[in-house]
Amino acid sequence: MDFSQPLSKFAWTRSQMTELEPVSQVQHTAEPNVLLNLQEMQFWLDKSVAWGQADSPDAQKDTCLHLNTLGDFLQQLFVYINNMSSTTETMKKFPFLGQLLGRLCWNPHVTARDTSRAPLLQCLLGLYSEHPSSAVERKANQWIQKVLCQLATQEDDAATQALINHLGVPAKEYHLKVLKKMVTRLQGNVARRCSQSCIDKRCSCDRILAISEVCVPLVTCPEASPLIGALLQQPTTCIRETLSEDFLGALSLAHASYGLPLEEQTKISLWYHSMPSLEEAVISLLDRVTDIVSRPQMIEQQITKSLLPKACAQHCSIFLVTNDIFRSVIKQAEGNYSVRCVIHSFTRCFSRELALLQPQIAVSVKAFFPQSPSNLLVPLLTMPSEMAEEAWSNHLKLLTGSLRRLTEEEEEEDAGNRSTRGHNSVFEAWFLLVQCVHWVHVAVQLLVTSGPEDCDHLLWLLTFYYHPTNKWHHRALQLEEAKEALGHLHSWSSVLPHPLPVDCLQSLISLLSPQPQRLSLAPSFTLNLLVNFVVFCQLPLRDSTEILQTVVDQSGLFHEAACVLSSIQFRLNEASCLSGDRVHLRIKELHNTITCMQAKPTTHTHSPHSRYKFPNSFSDKHILTALL
């Protein structure tokens, strides 16, 4: 197969340069058993040789006289190629086919007219092997790719440059128009669909892989955007349809590393077809938003802007991959507050997008959460604003009861050295609780606004949320500490003396400074209780401010307290919990207090970073090492 001839001499006449109408599609009008004879092939090969060797007026005239007939022959040849089982079989039948097509591609007068150029390039595409099995097929593939690449670049040889000068068209404009013509033609090929699954013979769907292969050099060209979008968004109707891994890889690299702009649906389709591209997008999102945990509204804005929630709602498979990444990350960063916050915010954004699409799709919510315990799925995904406030307590009792049964089954399995099946169920239940942490927020608010009676189930839920992997005897000790912390808060419900004695808060401060030798509550648990208490309690604002100021000053948890305040404010603005002007004013004043404290030298003697830290960067924790 002779592919040695130059390939960059593609051109058209001046009049055709101004008419950029779509190339007409080649129809399958011939019968599948059409046979081309060698004499006809030899005739056109001789003509191509003669045209290529002489640039005289007679040669040009002869070319023009035969172009219509040549176009008919190429259409017939295309039908023949398309009904052969492979390029190797085609070349065995016509060994001079490669030389003929190569010489025609070299002739600018042949490629100048749609009637001959379109079927010529169709023949080339028909010879492209989706799975090359020989050196001939591999060489043919490289050559076909080179044709398109040279059309899209400005690497001109002398002959092409001479033709461009003769036409009086700038080289950049020439190549741009050629590229647009090529994109239009290839896009038309993508639109031609196969109506049934084809196994034993080549079908029109084989071109999808071929077109995506030859499109690799074009991914960075803005003019190729319609073609790229058509390739990625084409519906799957045949089991043989696929896209080239090289094409997907080149497109992902151009988008991620060089900022190639992609339309919204094109980007979503890229994630659907390319697992590496999707994984990179999710990890990049995590790295961007985990350092702004103190601004939950900005986190949701960034998550929504990423288009990942919309992609997850449209394609269940994208959500499953994204959720698996979150699952792997949180297993390695169980105590990382930033990661939990991002996962919850992402789930909220996803739920909103899913609600918008739900009337149009038939995918059940269970399909998106196949590993989650079914009896917890709907209760946890239900937002507090979707039910009466009086029903929150009973709803949380039901949730806690289901979670306790799961943990008890795990304890029984541990005691009997039986299967660890329950361990995964408990983790999946906890992971779902992280995604639906709005019910944890409601539980904290109810704890600090109600009396000490009938709060065991709320304390158990919070202890499970902050300590999911602890065994039952550890959790029992932590429940006792949780009751102690809550008892201190409830004891301050009446008016406090002034100035406030420091020893009155010392026990609470000690809970925020756990010792390595003992099993203590997570400092985030105690701090969450404290901040919610000073926001929602009935104490005068002066007393609440003094309590928070003293505890935060002694513990050094300025940033952490500000994060909890921001989270409460964001929830109230979203109307997920009880709110009022009084509460919003208290949050504002408490925020101002912490901000002023941060601006002054701290008086605490122990660095908070040695005890309790919200990491400023997701990547600093090296959590992604195992995922990349």
C-alpha cells in the first residue's frame, strides 16, 4: 500500500472558497455485492499518475473533464470498501488502491470540488481500521490521521503555498476554511446512525471510532468543537460503538492542562465516556473547596459551578464513581471536618439537580445509593424543611433506632467472630449520615434548646457521627462525656454571675483538650454543642458572648468556632431549621467577637494545632495518594 506521496495539497477554487455549504452525504445506493474490476481501477490509477506528472493546461482540462465520473467511481468504491470485512481484505482485492487514493489526495484539483473530495475522504475513512491487526492496517491508520492533521495546520509545502498564492487567500484563512469544511463533513458522518446491532460485518457505527481517531490532532482547535460535541453526545445504538482512548485522553489533557473550553453537555459527556477525566475533575474539586470550609455558601457555589452535581443527576454511573471517590477519601480521613463538609454540600447540590430532572428520568434514588441501607435512605435524604418541626424529634428517634440496630449486629458478629458483613453496613450507614448531615445539625440544635430529659437518642446519634469506628465499650464512655458536656451547658441556662468565673468553664475547656491516654470526645463534638448553645440559648447575649470568648480564648479554637457559626448561619438562611431575627443578630455579634479575638495576641498556652485542626488544604493531608 503506497502512502509515500505528499498529502498537503488540498485546495479548491476561489468561487468555492466562498460557498461553505455542508458536504452532501454519500448514500448507500449500490448493492452490497457490487464488484469493481481491476481494469477500471487501473484506468483511474493511470489518470492520477498523468495528472500528477503534468501541470499543463491540457492536464488540468483533462482533470476537469473526468471529475464527475471520478466522483461516481469513488462513491461506488466507498460502498464496496464499506461492505468488506477489513482493510486487509480490501487491499488483497485491489492492491493498487492505496496508491490511487494517495495520488488523488495529492492532486489539489481533485480535492477542490465537493463532488470528488467528499467520496474520496469517505473512502479513506472506510479504510481506517478500528483494531489494526497488521502492519499494513497500522500504516494506513497513521496516513489517514496525517491527512487530517495536515489539513488543519499551516505546514505548507511549495505546491500548496503556490496554489494559495494563486487564489489570493491568506494561508491562515485557507486552512481555517479547509478545517471547517472537514469538520462539517465528519460531523455529518457522526450523525448517520446504525439501526441495529452489527456483529458479523462492518457497519456505519465503525466510523465513530475511526472519526474519533482522526480527530485527535484537532481537539485543541476551537473550530472542531461541534465535531467533538457530536462525537461525545452521540447516542449508543450499536454494541460496536466506542470512542478512541487516544481521542478521550487528548481531549481530557487539553481541557485540564490547557484550559480548552468545552460546552456544558460536552464536558458532561466527556466525564461519562472517560473515567480518568471524571476522577481528575472530582479530585480537583476537592482540592479547590476544602480550604474554604468556613464559607459554606462559597463551597456550594464552587460545587455547582463545577457541573459535577448536574452530571451525576443526568448519569447514575457518574454519581457512583464520584461517590466511590468520596467513600475512599473519607475512609482515609474519617476525622477531617473539611472533607465531611464538602461531601455533604455536594450531596445537597446533587439532590437539587436530581429533583429538577426527576420527572424526566426513571432512575430510582436507590440506584444512586445501592450500598446504603434501604431503611435509612429516604429518612436521611428527606430535608428537615420537608416536615413539621414538631416531627423532628420522632424522626430522629427512628433514625437513631435503625443505626443502633446496625451497630448491635456488628457487635454480635465481633463477639462471635463471625462474618464482617455488618461492618460494611455500619460504614455505609455512617457515610450516608455524613452526606445527610442536616439531621445531625438538627439533633445538636434540639439538644441545646430542649431539657436534659429524653435526649439519650440524640446524644447517641451525635456520638456515632463523630466516632463511627469505636467499639461499643468506647462509645459508652464517650456517651458519658457527652452527657457531662451537655449537663454543663444546661446548668448555665439561668443568669450567670459577673464577671464569669473561669473555673466555671474549666471542665468544658478540658473536654476540648483531650489527653492521649484516655478515650475522649472529639473536640469538634464539644465545640459544636457549645456554639449551638450560645446561639440558641435564652441567656442574654452578653453572657453567651462571655462564655464563647472564654472557652475559645483558652482552647485557641478561633477558626473552628467561626466555621461552626458560619455553618449555622448558612443552615438558617436555607430555612432548614428554626430561625428568627434574634438568632441572626446573636450569630452576627458572636462572629464579630471571634474576629476581634483573632486580631489580638492569644492568651492560650497550648497550640490548638496539636489537638484539633481543620486542615486548610485537602492535598496537605496526602489523602489522594492512593487514588491518583
